[in-house]
Amino acid sequence: MTDDPPREQREVTVVVITWEARDLVLRCLTALAAQTTPAARVRLHVVDNASHDGTAEAVARDFPEATLQVLPTNTGFAGGCSAALAQIASEWVVLVNNDAVVAPDFLERMLAERHDHPQTAAWTARVLLAADVEGTARVNSTGVVVHRDGNGADRDYLVPADAPGPPAEVFGFCGAAVLLRASAVRAVGGFDAAYFLYYEDTDLSWRLRLGGWDVRYVHGAVVHHEHGASSGIGSPRFRYYNERNRLTTLLKDAPWGAVLPVVLRHPVMSAVRIARGGPERAVGMTRLRAFAGFLRMAPRTVAQRRGMPPAMRARRREVARLLVSPSG
């Protein structure tokens, strides 16, 4: 008789969230199916956010071994992650963006870290940009840093890919490719489906730290990512969710002393941009719409803030010391 953990604790479930990106998700799943980790230990779970481009049919045809979860409406990346976790029994869950291609030993490298760091809840991968920048392979992310104004940023963005690896300790994980300890994620409330797009990884990372967990970076786990291929970086939609969710994350997770100056300044700076006219006017208008969206979510967010366990609330100032200087 052995003391092996239950099967669901030994297995890993790889989750891919997709919407209207049939070719991208099929490419992503092809790379995941070619991993050096034995297939018997890996479950594939695809969440299709009500695509109309034949994604569900193509996944069912080409990857019959995958669990296909088709949602009735588009719930965004955050909603898709939340829906997947509600169905998954595995203790170890890997998220991979549909516009990412993992290296053959990606899972092997990620899973090797699990048992050496019992206080770690998330291991973030070495995410490289799929296309070279000015002829040089560049980094997309080695994890997420958060500024005191709540702005989350990819650590080492555009650093040459062959640069020495940064410290393993990092504030947050990048949702493009991450290994999660599911029990820890659930203990701090899981993904917030209301975010829809952007900052769901920053918010969850922050709450994991409030819960006493760490986040680490795995330099050897490599992913090539077509940054923004499925979400439109820089679009009005991007700016709206980016700004709304940045403010929401601050309100939910940060000490009041960090929240109030940023929230009060936001509509003023948006009005300044509108007054400048030209392209700045459109940016300012989007920022104001985002602020209105933030205000609509605020009662719910304040309730989430107050509803955190006392131990999480008590760590707000401690975790805020990990934030870096404002991004400007």
C-alpha cells in the first residue's frame, strides 16, 4: 500500500479559453498535445466563449480527448476561467492563452516546480513575443509587477530573450501561461468573472498574496505568444476594460491610502485629455466611460473588499509594500 496522492492531485488540467479564434486555438492545442509530459497525466479543457467561427466543431473533431465546454454567451477570459474552474477537479491547473504556442517541455518544466515551494500558488512562465522586434527575439513577460497607481505591467517587456533570467519571486503571474494551485485559487475567491478582460490575473495574484501565498517565475518554461492577437491591444475596447479593471483592482485589494488619490485623479486627467482635442479626446472619452463602468461596479467591489477574511484584510499594507513606483 502506498501513500500516493489521489489521482486528481497527480493530474494536471490545461485550460484554454477561446473566442472567435479557431485557427489560433487549434495551433495552441497542437503544441499542447506534443508535450514531453505523459499524456495520461494531462487533461485538456477548452472553453469556447460562444464562438460563431466553427471553433467548437473543429476542437471536437481534431482533439476528441479534450473536454469541450461551450458557454452560451461570451464571458471573456475572466468568465471563461471562472467557468472552467467550476468544472475541474485537478489540484494543478495550467492556463494557456489561445494565441500562445508552448515549447515541447513547457509542462514538464512547470510541473517540476510544484513540490519544492509549498507556499507558492502560481508559477508564471517565460513568455516570449512570437515575432522578433527590430530583428531581435524579445520577452513579453516574466510575470507582472504592479505600480502604486494600480497599473500592472509585464516584467521585462521587450528585454532581449537571451538576457539572464530575473529573480524567481515576482508580484503576480501573467495569464498567458501559468500553473495554478487550484485549492489556493479557490480559497481566495477564484477569478472574478465580472472583469471580462484584463487585470483578472493581477487581481487574483494580489488576492493570493493577501492570502499568504507567493508567486514564482519559471525561466525554463517557454511560451511564444502573439501578444494581443485575440484581444486587440490599444483598441478602445482594450482601453475601456484596462482602465475600469485597474481601478476596480485597486479598490478591491489595496489600502485606502493607495486607492483614493488614484480614483479622485482619474476623471480629472480624463477631462484634461478631452480638452486637448485631437486623438487625445477619444482616449479621454474612453477613460471617462471606463470610470463610469468602475463606479457601476463599485458597490459590488466594496462588498468584496469588506467580505475578505480578516487575515487577508490585515495583509493589505504588507502586500502594498511590494508595489513599485508609479508608472506615470
